[in-house]
Amino acid sequence: MKYKLEKNLPYSLLRLNWKCNANCLFCNVPAESFKSLKEPSAEEIKQEMKKLAKTNEQTRISLSGGEPTLRQDLTELIKYAKKNKVKTIEIQTNAIFLENRNFVKKLKKAGLDKAFVGLHSHLPQTHDYLVGLKGAFNKCLAGTKNLIKEKVEVILNPVITAKNYKTLPDFIKFIKKETPQIK
């Protein structure tokens, strides 16, 4: 299977896998797709990274999935991108595995610049309901804070739904209080 590059300007989007450790109600990568889609190999991903880096000295790549932190070779892929002069590396993540600060340190050392984090509510029960995983809120918040501690720029991506839209003002206040580094 030839690796398919997706455009998400100003970033080039590379899907690293189709697997996920959550079950979001609004997922744009439905579980029924997992069976029919082959995960790209590290070599296929590296070829795309190298090709992108050659076309533009300002290359920005967003690593997505599924959930990119499930890839065992994520740090290797980030290192490879940086070695090939990719200017900015971002991951799109639910931040659940990023509650492990040592993992975040490894990602930062490899060259991770940004994280696009799906934190969907300041209310644990609402966030957990939306991502279909009990305890996800605490892990996501801890992961977000670990990214900030390691000086990885965090961009929040709260999906607005019928379940959380009325609490958006309080969500913003919560973010400002808990993670004032996030703009």
C-alpha cells in the first residue's frame, strides 16, 4: 500500500496509525476502518518526511492517527524528521500516555515542538464521556501539564458538542487557571 499524505495547511498531516486508546464519540477515524487500513511502516513514513523536507525549508509536519503515542517508534520518527531539517513537528493527541513525564521528555529530546491536545471539558465526567474512557480527564490534564513543563507548545482542541457547549466559559477559566501558559 502506498503511503497517503494528507494536507492540513500550514502543516502536512501524516497518519502514523489507525489504533487508539480512546473511543471518542466524535472520532473522524472510525473503528470500523481499522480492520481494512494497513498501518504505514516506519520506512514509508520516513520516505514521506524526507520528501516533504526536500520541498520546503519551512516544512511543518503534524503526526496524527488514531493515536500517535501508541507507536513504539514515535521518538525515532521525530528524530528522523528533525535530522532531515523538518522545521516543526507536532503531534495530534489525546495526551493519555503523556501523563508519563519520562515519555514526554523523550519526545521533547527527539525534537517534538508542539502538541495539539484533545481536552474537551474541565469537568472530568464530561471529558471522560466524550472520549469514552473513564479516567481519561486526569491523564489528559497531567499529560498537558507535562508537555508544558518540558516546553512543548500546547494547542488545545476541544471539540464542542451538545454535552459541553454550555460550560465553555468555565472551561476557558479553568484552562487559564490550571495552564496559564496556553494561549
